[in-house]
Amino acid sequence: MAPRSILITGANRGIGLGLVKQFLKNEGIQLVIATCRNPSKADELNSIADSRLQIFPLEIDCDDSIKKLYENVDTLVGTDGLTVLINNAAICSVYEIEGQISRTYMRQQIETNSVSTAILTQNFIPLLKKASAKNGGEEYSTDRAAIVNISSGAASIGYIDDKQPGIYIAYRMSKSALNSFSKSCSVELAKYHILVTAMCPGWVKTDMGGENGWEEVDDATEKIMKSILKLGAAQHGAFINSSLEVYPN
Ligand code: NDP
């Protein structure tokens, strides 16, 4: 078995683009929906020749854009619903405790990484419920219905100490809030058998991760893809890494 459909946000570059390529290697997956802010400029994504790939615009900070995406996806998936939602799009900028004080700058990271991701997820719950009811099977699995929130080890409050770089305070806050939302979703959506997990992808060489990252995009996303397909009851509500090991909250 494989999930029927997968939606990945922020899929024009980095980990999102890598995940699109990895999931398309699995012939059991019928539909991969890739979103990006400006599809006409997403050259690498557009160059993927696979009839199972559908590309739609999404500016995650814009409610109208989310609603339009919902309509597009609803039309596409019909009564099957959406099997897996991967909330990948995010931003990360330096924000230090003794640096420049900026409400706008701090709020932007929280807005995109946690608030907008939560709003998008809320919008898509009807399609995930439809998939779960139609697919049935295991109580929690990515073949049935799942939300994967791409988080970060930086979200772990338990890991914050003086050995960690203190330059990403707003990013940390945003991903901790995302983890809180993820856990709440896992409790509230359990009755629909929608699996919800928060996953750190590892330190990956992307525009965000930088050139010192530990893993290349292809290697990292192959690992993430395999782990996503293995998700089950043990990962429901958990904060995990891409090897399915649990992180401290
Ligand atoms: P990149 O910066 O390479 O890509 C980010 C993606 O998010 C881009 O497609 C970008 O689109 C999209 N995006 C950002 N803001 C918005 C928005 N407002 N609306 C729609 N799309 C948006 O990041 P990575 O691929 O490295 O990161 C992917 C995920 O993994 C993120 O959630 C990140 O926090 C997490 N992560 C990454 C790590 C790493 O080492 N790389 C480590 C830990 C976590 P656009 O091109 O238009 O800007």
C-alpha cells in the first residue's frame, strides 16, 4: 500500500522539492500536489515530467491563497479526499536576544511557520477526514490520513543551552509553537484517525540549512520519505527526527 495523494508546501526548492522527487519514485502514489508561491518561476519543479504531479500556487500567509488551493485540491481529489498533508514551507532568519528589537521581524517568522501553517491545516481537515473515512485500515497510518509538520530540532525547549547558537530565537519560538499545534491536532483529530506528527528533517544543505549541513537534499529526503511511509500509532502526537526517534519537547 501507499498513500493515494500527498500535498507538499514550499516545493519549488530545498527539502520540499526533494520530497516531490522522492515520492514520485513510488509508483503506488497516485497524486503528488506541489505548492509554491510562483509556479511560473519554479523551473526545476516544472521540469519534472510525471503526469501524477500537479502544481498549484500557494502563499501560505494569505487566506485567499489557502482557500483557492483548497478549492483546486478538492476538485482534484474528489471523494477520495487528501491522504497526506506535508507542511514544509517555512522561513528562518537571525533574531538575537541582544540584537535589533523588531516586533515585525519576530512576528513574521511566527506568522509563517506556525500561524499560517495552522490556518492551512485547519482548512484542509475536511479533505483529510474524507480520506481517513474512505481508506480505513490501520488506526493511524500514512495510507489512511496524515499531517506531517516539518519542524526543527531548534523547536526543542529541552535542547536549549549555552552550546546552541542563540541567533535563531524567533525561529525556535515559531517551531515550538508549531509543535504545540501539532500535538493539539493529534489529540483533537484522533477521533477521525488522522495521524499527526512533527518531524525534524535533519541539518540539510539547502538555502536555509546552508552549505555546512550534514546531509545532501537527495539523501535527506529519501530518508524522510521512507520514514513518512512508515509512520504509525507510535509516532502519532510525537516530535521525531527523520529516523523516527523521539525528540524532547
Ligand atoms: P528553504 O529555505 O530551502 O525552502 C523554504 C521553502 O518554503 C521555499 O519553497 C519557500 O518558497 C517556502 N516558503 C517560505 N515562505 C513561504 C510562504 N510565505 N508561502 C509559501 N511558501 C513559502 O528551506 P528548507 O528546504 O531547508 O526547509 C524546509 C523545511 O525544513 C522548513 O520547515 C524548515 O524549517 C525545516 N528545517 C530545515 C532544516 C535544514 O537544515 N535545511 C533544519 C531543520 C528544519 P520561496 O522559494 O517562494 O521563498
